[in-house]
Amino acid sequence: MSVVKENSDFFRLDSHCFEKRFEFLKQTLKYVHCKRLSELVSKPIQTGHTPSMSNAENYGGNIAFIKTDNLHSNDISDIYNDYLSDKGNSEIFRTFLQPKDIITTIIGATEDVIARSAIICPAHLPANINQNIVQIRINSNIICPEYVNIYLNSKYGRNYLILLSRQTEQVNLNCQEVGGVLIPIFSDNLCKTIQNLSTKAYKLQLQTKKIYASAEKLLDVYLMIENFDEYKHTIKSLTNSFIKSGRLDAEYYQPKYDSLIAQINAKETVSSLCNLYDSNFVPDSDREYNYIELSNVGISGNISNVEKVIGNNLPSRARRLVQKGQVIVSSIEGSLSSCALIDSEYDCALCSTGFYVIDSDKINSETLLVLFKSKPIQALLKQRCSGTILTAISKDEFLNMPLPTIDEVVQKEISYKIQESFRLRKEAKRLLDKAIKAVEIAIETDEETALNGLMD
């Protein structure tokens, strides 16, 4: 390891900065030529903001509003709670995102929440960020943005951000502190190689979404359910309707649901299509579990960025044990589309009681996933939600939904598409992990060793 420059910048006086866990940063980075992140940007590092929630005109558009729950290490979950209108976006236009911007979480209840970084790709746009996230726009004439993002996701980049954070009631960073992170400077050869890996991973991620969309289209064509949401009003007998359903809310009786149910009932339906697993699993206090939350579920039914949590530290709602081949479906209105397929990586993981855990003897798991995320079944889930403080679909309402059977040939084709989508997503993650490892090797050893590793 050759000495290029010593970086003696650990000037903070708070005890957090002198914890032994950060010693490897100080001892390793001082032997590597580095520049401050603030020296590599084309505009000042800035935080986002939240337009007034009381003004409805700020929301309801098509501009994704990225919050902490969406941002994970090298990944942006594309299920957004809010979309900004053009008016709402204009209030925070200074952080309107562009391709190759890097965004990083800077405020959170714990260290696990901060220092998560990801690079913006065209498929994420249009988008903006809230005040818990910073926008970093790298000057590509100086260094590759993809390389900087990979470094920030390495153990050196992320721990450097954590080192500079302030441990108050919340763990937080400000823009100046983010700009103070040291970025190792390597040759164009290594940076370009990292860039190529990142670009390849991004293309695979796009391909997974296209394949999933084709599976959705295949199911839509098979179901041929159309125009069920065009009706505007209806008249119902209060006595007869209430006795049958027990519901008094007007939403439940909208005629679009009558049209939808009639179209489903015109096909072969099975009331017991799903097996539901709702046992109250009690985790071992000293065992480590993968814990799946809503924020870990992607728009294509995938699960990512799941944290391992010791049983003693799990929340009381972590009571659903899931197994490979099962499908989890959110029961909470507002997140009903958060459905995911459990693959081998998350076999015997735990999820929240806010999910229903299901499988079927008559339909394969991949098709079950696409069915529950389809527009008709999502509409039925929404119809059957009830409650005041927390609106959700009850177990009885969930199990009593009419569900169509699916032709086995169609099921097999959907299954193939979903499996291929998952395979490509895992390959994209492997490439990104490989890039991160190469940057860490370059810091710890030398560039040649890192480049040789990338050729394997």
C-alpha cells in the first residue's frame, strides 16, 4: 500500500467521532489520495423540503416524492406514498432531480436509516425529495457519478457519513457535513469500469420491470375485465344491502364494484382459492430474523434491503412467519399494492401482521402475486376496507372475495416471466455488490488487484 496523502481531518470533539469502530477509516483513508465531496459537485449539496400538506394543490400530480422509506442502499423503492403536482414541485424546484444525481438519507431515528445512497436513473423521474434527504450532483468532468455512488455505498463511504453524523434525539447530518466526506480518487480506468458495471445493473433493473409488466398484460388479456369504473352513482335498498353486507359506507356500494363482481362471477370462481396463514408466531429472543416491512416491498413484487433484527428487538407486530413460495399482501388501505413473493432468500423470515400471508393449491405463487396486484383485485381489496383510525381489510372480507381461476397454460407463462424478472434483479444486485467490493479492495490494497477482481 503506497502513501499518497495523509488526510488528518478528524477534528470533532464529541466522543462519537472517537469510537473504536471508526478506527479503520482513519487508519486506511489517510494512506489514500482523497478529495472532499464538496470539491466534486457541480452545484451545492442541498436538502429537499415538503410542500404544505394542507394545500391539496401541491399533490396529486405525477412527480414522485421520494422519502426516507423509499431510499435504501443502491435502491429506490418505487411505491410512493405521495406524488407532487407541478405547483408542489415548483416550491422545491431547487432539488428537482436529474439523471445521475445521488441522493442520501441524512435524518433518521437510528444509524441504520441514515447514509443510504442511490443514484437517480431516468426511470425514477420526474421526482423530488423531502427534507430528510440530500441531493448530490457530481461534476462528471471531474469524476464519474456512478463511482461516487458506489463508494458511498461501500463500508468506507457509509461509515464516513455515520462518523460525521450527530447523535442527538435523532441521528442527523447537514449538507456541510455530507460535503466533508472524503472520496478516494483513483484512475479513470477503475472509475470507468465501475461506471460500466453500474450501467449494466441499471439496464437489468429496467428489464426486470418490463418483464413483470408483460406478465401483468398477459393476465389482463386473459381476464378481459373492462370498464368497471365508469359508473357514477347507484341506488340501494338500505335494509337489504345492510343485512347482507353489514356495511353502511357509500364507497362499498359504488356500482363499479357491482360491474366488477359480475364480470368475475361470469368466469369460474373459487371462494377457497387461497390458503391464509395468520398464526401468531413468537420469535426467539436471541435469534436473528429477516424482518420484512412495507418499505421493503417493490412495485414488481420483489423484496429488498431487509434488515436482520434480533428477536428481542423486533416490534410486537413482527408475528408472521413466511416461507418460500408464499405471497404476502398488505391489508392496509393506502398500501394494498404492496404484495410480494417470498423466495428462498427470505424463507423463514418474519413480516408484519399488516400483511396477509397466502398461497394456493390451485394457482402458482407467481400468478397469485400478479393477480393480487392486478387492477380488478386491487379494487375489490379497497372496497372491502373499513375502519376509522386505521382503514384495513378484515380477514373475513379478504377470504370472501370472489377470485377467478386461471388457465394452467397462462399460469405457466406468468410463472416463467416472474421468475426471470427475479433472476435478472438478483444479477443486477450481484453486479453492484461486485463494484462495491472492488472499490473497497482498491482502498485497502491497490487498483490493479481491484481491477483483476472485476475480471473474475
